[in-house]
Amino acid sequence: MPWWFWILLWIALIALSLLLFLTLGYSLYRKFIATVHELAAAGERFSNLSPSPETSDVAATEPQPEPGSAVFASPEQMRHDYLTAKAFRQEARRQRRVKRKAERGQPQSLDDIEFR
């Protein structure tokens, strides 16, 4: 084989590999753009949804602490607030569970019945 054949062969191989990389890059670019458009559409679709008050664990009338106030609060105060909120959430879940079981006519759990 003559020496110029090897040069042409390598030029053809490099050109084909560049064509393959450009094709793969273009398809990857198109998929990325499609994903960005889908993400933007999902953002617009879900941006105007507000949390419903029925599904919220915390009552809307409960005062919310000012942002950044936990930094300057004492650990005892933060522990008290945490335990109080935790007990409130547990009680709200228990009440919803009792109400749901009563609506369905299911027997109540002994843990859910108040003996107090």
C-alpha cells in the first residue's frame, strides 16, 4: 500500500469520528433543551399551587417564629419549642386518625382512646 493511502485513511477516520461526536453532541443538546423546557413547564404548573389547610400538620393560626430568632434563643427554649410542636403534631395526627377510623366504622386503637 502506498504511503498516501495511510494519510487518507487516517483523515477519513478522524472525519468520521468528528461527525459521530457532533451527532451525539447535537442529540445530547436537544435532549437537554427538552428537559429544560419540561422543567420550566412543571415549574409553572406547580408554582401557583398553595398548600391546602386540610393537609397541613400545623394550624394556620399558630404564630410562626420570626426567621433567625433561633440563633439567639437559648437551647432550653428551643428544646421546649421543639417538644411542644412535636406534641402538637402528634396530637393532631391522633385526632385525624380517630376521626378517619370513626368515619370508616373501624375499631379504635386503645392507644388512641383518651382515658383522661
